[in-house]
Amino acid sequence: METKSYDLRGMASGQREEIYQAAGEVIRSGGTVVFPTETVYGLGADGLNPKAVAKIFEAKGRPSDNPLILHVADRAIDDLVTEVPRQAQVLMDKYWPGPLTLVLKKSALVPLATTGGLETVGLRMPDQPAALALIRAAGGPIAAPSANLSGRPSPTTFQRCREDLAGRVDMILGMDSSRLGLESTILDLSGPVPELLRPGAITLEMLQEDLGEVLDASGNGLMETGQPRAPGMKYRHYAPRAKVVLFSGPQESVRRAMAQQAGENCLRLEIGGGCEVFYSPDDRLLRFPDLESAAHDLFETLRWADDRGFAQIYIQAVSEEGLGRTLMNRLVKASGHDIRRVE
Ligand code: TXA
Ligand code: MG
């Protein structure tokens, strides 16, 4: 199929508005549009139209029992859910627009095709002007998973979306690279106690401060029990072609072990130290100065490593608190649980 691609960077605002209107029309008529968000790019379609939603699963090659997040342009979600619990209201007021998806009991308006057959729905208001303009132009909520082919790292740039989805969607809208680089936090508020299903830039600690008790149900161990709380967690994820291995232990020992064990065709990623990203002259070592920088660049780096033909990627594990928990959630999955402990 023919894909129209528009780079919105550097466009005059009038011209952008025309494109949002055209993209909104594509969504209204049941088509698919890739768009930027502050977390990762999304592959969107009319979230209330089962036929449109089916096209998302087809374009991504994604199992259709994996529910989609509905993206909204404001906090008026009453029509989409059976009730808005007080805790949801508190969090929407504080974090929307932003990288927080709330799972609530869905209303009859939301088709089971969107929720993968669940009676709950994930809702989020992205903090990205182009995304909000598109949702407004579409005139309703947009269902969107990350805009990667199923199993690949989520795309954080226009170029990566085109690589994965050109010829498979109706339109691709490009902006700068995604500000955060990892997908939104998912918090389930449909049960008696709030449960964190996927950590993101809004951390478990932040949510516990806001709500009191929040259970961490994002544990990687859940994948082995076969009972993941977010259905998407059971699938192979974030996997580059290169073999990813995590090294955990004291920083100096980890960095030494990685250097000693790395062969010719191995990329090493270190996290922490310095004030900007450090590249070794031979490109075989990258050091991110802090967690934010590692989060921002992780998925792009995994894809770049494949382009360069690396066979292995050795990554320094970080401690599982705050954004570190979020990063580790993705790293553990990318490694397929291959973790080497170093003394
Ligand atoms: O940052 C993000 O959330 C990005 C951007 C595009 O907004 N979207 C995204 O969507 O990451 P996706 O489909 O790649 O990941 C959504 C995850 C899946 O693991 C899915 O199983 C889970 O959210 N999910 C969606 N609705 C759910 C529900 N009602 N109950 C439990 N888990 C749900
Ligand atoms: Mg995804």
C-alpha cells in the first residue's frame, strides 16, 4: 500500500495544520497514521472502530489478544469508562498530558477489539503537540501501540518508523526524536489496589507518594508464571538481532568484566559518568552519562547496533529504583533474562 510520509520539522504552522486535518481524515475513514509522542512513536487508528483497529494488528504483525492504549486529547474520559475513580482523577490532574497510562473499567463504547477482549481499557493523554493536534483532528480517541514491527525495539525517530512501517500504513508523521525514549508507565486502577503493570518515566516511587499503596506487578518474574498482568508482557520484546547480555554487580568490576569478555563484534554500553554520551574511537563502547540519557537513547542504540552488524551487546545493569527500574525492565526483556553476575 502507498504510505504518505510528512516531516513536520521546519514546516510553517499553517502547513502543519493542513497535514493534521488530512491525517485526522485518514483516521476517521478507518485508516492508520504513525505519529510522534513524548515516549515513543505510535501507530494509530480510530480506537472505537474494530475494523480500523484490526489494521493496526495487521501492520505490526501483532497478536490480536494484546490490548491497545487509547490516546485522548483531554481529561474528559467519562464516556470511555464506567467510572473515574478518585485516584484516577488525582493522577490525571497531576500527570496529564504525560507518560502515564491508566487502566480503568471500559464502557460499552470501547470495542473489545481495542482491549484485546478485556473489560478494562488503558487511557493516556500524550504530551506532544503533534499527537494532541492529530487526536483533535480525528475527533475521537486514537488506539495506538508503539510503531515498531512486533518484537522490534520501539521506534523513537521518524526514520525508524519508516523503516518498519512504510508500505504497511496510510501515513507517517515525523517530528524530532521522542523526548523520553521509553514507553509510558501503566497503572491499573480497575481493582481494589493500584498495580503498576509497566514502569515508565512516572516511577513507582512517585506513584506511591501520590497514592500510598501501589503494588509492583511489573516484575520480570511474572513472565515465567505465564500470568502476566499486562498481556503485552508475555511477548518477546525490544529484541535487536544482536544477543544482549546484562552485567550486574559493582560498577568497576562490571565494566572490567565487560571489557575482558567482549570479542571483536561486541558493543558495550555503560551507564553513568561524565556529562555527555561518550563514544570510544572504534565505536565499540558507548557510555551514557545518566539514566535519562540511557532511557532516551536505548532503543535507537539497539537498532543502530543491528545496522552496524554487532553480534553481541553487553550492557551494564543499573540499580532498580526510580527510572533505573524502568530501564532495567526493558533491558532484562531485551536480554531474554541473560544476566551475568560479577563480584
Ligand atoms: O508510551 C506508550 O505507552 C506508547 C505510546 C505510543 O503511547 N504505546 C505503547 O503501546 O507502548 P504498546 O501497545 O506497545 O504497549 C501497551 C502495553 C501492552 O503491554 C499491553 O498489553 C498493555 O499496555 N495494556 C494495554 N491495555 C491494557 C489493559 N486494559 N490492561 C492491561 N494491560 C494493558
Ligand atoms: Mg510496544
